[in-house]
Amino acid sequence: MHSILRGAYCLVVIIIAPWLFSGCTEDPKPIETVRSLKTMTIGSPTSGEQRLFSGVVKSRDSSTLSFEVGGRIQSINVDIGDKVKMGQVLAVLDKEPYELDVDAATAELEKAKAHVTTTFADFERYDQLYKKNVIAKSERDNVKFQYSSAKSDVNVLTAKLNIARHDLRMTTMRAPYDGSISMRKAEAHEEIKPGQQVLDIDAHGVLEVQLAIPESNKAMLHLGLQAMISFPTLKGKQVKGVITDIGSAAIQANSFPVNVEILNPPDGIDPGMSAEVSIFAESNTQRTGFLVPAQAILPDKGKAQGFVYIFDSSTSAVKRTPVYVSGSINNMALVQGGLTEGDIIAVAGVSFLADGMKVKLIK
């Protein structure tokens, strides 16, 4: 009995053993790694030579506000940074001296009008006497002159009253447009002169970067030339701009004033901020190409040769593509061959890529 069981056990081992050994010797399937890829999309080609200038953001409309008349400031209703609406009262002078001037001018005018009424009655009476040959013409003419002089006095005093009323209105300073107060240069109860600066206001709306361009670069610029604007205090903020004004007269150090309008400015851009403007100026040695981060290009054989990896959305793989580099501008390579607008290229970790490698894009 024992011998029969021993024989059955050996038979089972003989049948199962090949299956066990065959399972142990099968090669494992390779695990395919999909690398995450940081990319950029190639935009429009750039032409010309890049010039970098520093400037200051300002409102297209900005004003220094002052009173046309002098006096003691009664109140200043705004401070630096306040938002204001057009017509809003910003500051007021003591009105009493100007109200007294209006009252005095009004009284003088009423007196002059009464004198006109009197001299006109005299003139009518003397004119009737003259027509009856009772008085000489010279007497009638003398009364007529007094009447004309009285009318002239009324005209003069009417103008004087209008000036007094105007000066009274000028004791109130109003906002010329919607904007914000950028500077306050006077305080309440301070005695000021006509034209003395009180407030600075920047209009809401169009923002510009004010530049001083050396005369050696002025000839390369023209109205409508595109620019890229960045802000040192706002890392990563870069917007488009366009040249709207080029000064015809040099200012300090033989530099010409140039204004670059900020197109679609993002939140956080305020007048007075520093800005850096990259202008692709036209020149006789004009070069056209695509600006690509230098780290996106790996060296290849040949002078000024390299290659990039272009992402193919149909296969989710990258393709090794030769490019021709003609130079560099501010750590950006100027690629003049091998790329087209709309290409998606890898810009990080390119040394770990290979032609045909499957990748997924980092969103």
C-alpha cells in the first residue's frame, strides 16, 4: 500500500514539475516609462536686432493740479493713492476774500447801471430842447457823451464782476478726469500762490513706458514698432507694447524721449513702476528667426548647428530635429532654420530625451 502511494506521489511531481520550471524561466515584460515634458510653442518669427531699454510706467494723461488764484487752503479732501471721479472736489481755498470781491463788484455795477438810467433821461431831455432850438448842439452833445461814458462804465464793471465770479469758482479744485492721486504737495491752512503745485493726478486708462533712447538707436525706431515689456518687481509678467511717440528734440545726454504703449496691461501695473522694454529694431543687417530658450537646444555636428525635440501630438512622441542657430539675444537663441511657427518643443530635461520617446505634456 505504501509503495502504491509513493508511486502516485512521484507521478504527480513528475507531471507538475515541468509547469513550475517553465513558469520560473519566462522573461518579465519591460515596464515602459513615459516622461513628463515641459514645452513651449513657437510663435511668430522675430526680425531685427533686439535692444533693451529701462523706463518708467506712466499714464498717458497725467497732470499737476494747482489753483489759478492764491489764498489759504481751507481743505484738501484726497490723499496719495485715492481714486477720484471727474468733477469730484479735491481741494478748496478760503472763499471769503473772493466772495467779498464779488459783492463789491456787484454793488459797483448796480451803481453804474443807475447812472446810465440818469444820464439817459438827461440826454432825452436835452435832445428835445435841442430840437426846439432852446439849447446849443454842444450842450446836447455833452450830455450824450456822459450817457455813452456811463454805458461804457457798465460794460467794464460787468467784466470786473465776471472776473470776480470766475476767481470765486477757481477756489474749488475739481478732478479733470477719472484717475488716482499720485502726489500731494500741500496741506490744509497753507498759504499758496497762483499756480503753486498742490496735487498730481494720473488718469485711468492707457498706460505707457517712458524711455530715453540714445541718438545712435533713434534711426532704427518708427511709430508702430512692436516691443515686449517686462517688470522687475513682477517676475514672469511680460506684455506686448507698441511705440506711439518718438521725440524730435533730444533731452539730457543726447537721448530722445520715446513712449511705448502697454497693450492689455495685467493687474498690478501702476504708474511709477520700473519697466524693461525689448525692442526689435530694424537695421541693415536684419536677421529673422525664432527666439528659443538656449537650454532647449543640444549641440550637434557642424558650426552653429544643434537639434531640438519637437513634440508630435499624433503619436505623443518627440522627434529629434536639427536646427540652425545664428546667434543669441539675452540668453535666447535665434533659430533661423529647422523650426516653423506652431511647433511644440521641449525646453527642459532635453538631455534625457531620445528620438521617438513617448512623453506627456506638463499642463
